[in-house]
Amino acid sequence: MNYKTRYHSPLGLYLLTSDGVSLTGCYLENQKYFPDIAAFEEKDLPIFEQTKNWLDAYFSGEKPEIMELSFAPEGSEFRHKVWQILCEIPAGQTTTYGEIARKLGIRSGQAIGGAVGHNPISVIIPCHRVLGAGGSLTGYAGGLSAKRYLLALEGVDLPEQLNLF
């Protein structure tokens, strides 16, 4: 069985999903790749309470540890490798699609972009910390204004032309 609940954030409403034990999704409402919520039953679960506490801390400016939460995103082995690298990017720091590709020993930043874009646990698995070549602000399933907000919240110094809310 799959379960859901909602979380109100400064960016809007998030849908949290779970398999009953682990977090399987954290989606900003109306983002790309938003799941069919009819497939989920509304339920209070300990993982939802833990995730909401984590998100409360994060949105209040703290830097909670990712590993405090149990999560189990669905995806290919390749996507899991990319998501693991995302989890290693410290709050307040960024990397590029190309750098992740180099870490994995591949040439295609586009393949990395596909894996990053399909991250089902946004914010917690920090896909917003990945920038394009030269630090360009590109791609975010929740929208570029959300990406700018999250990076600014973490203290990332964006160039003036990118720091437009």
C-alpha cells in the first residue's frame, strides 16, 4: 500500500508519499513528474512526522542531516547512484551536472540531468544544489523560482541576475 500526506511550506504545498515505512516522495505540488495521488491513501505515519519535522527545521534555516530520515526512492540503479551523489553535497554548496558525470565516469551531463530531474524526494535529496555549466541556474522540476529560493535559504551567493524571486 502507498500512503500520502501534505506539508505546507514557504514554497507552497508538498505531497509526501511513503510505502508505510520509508519516505518515497516529496513533491512540490504541480511540479514535473507529480504522481497520480489517487493511488495513495491518506494516513498519519511516523515517517511523515519525522519528515515534517525535518522540513520545519530546514525551512527555518537549519541544516538538518539527510540521514536522519529513512527514504526509499524508486528508480534505476543509475538514478540511485546520482541521487547518492546529491546527498553528499553539503547545504550551502553546489555542483554541476558535468561534475557529477565526471564522478560517475561518464561523458553525458544530459544523462545526469535526467536522473536529477526525476528525483522523487526533492529538497531532502538536494537536486536544487546542481547547476549548469558555468554556474547557470537551469532545470528544477519545482520551477526555477523554487530553486532560487532554496539556494538562497541555504546561503548560496547567486549572481545578481539569478537572485530574482
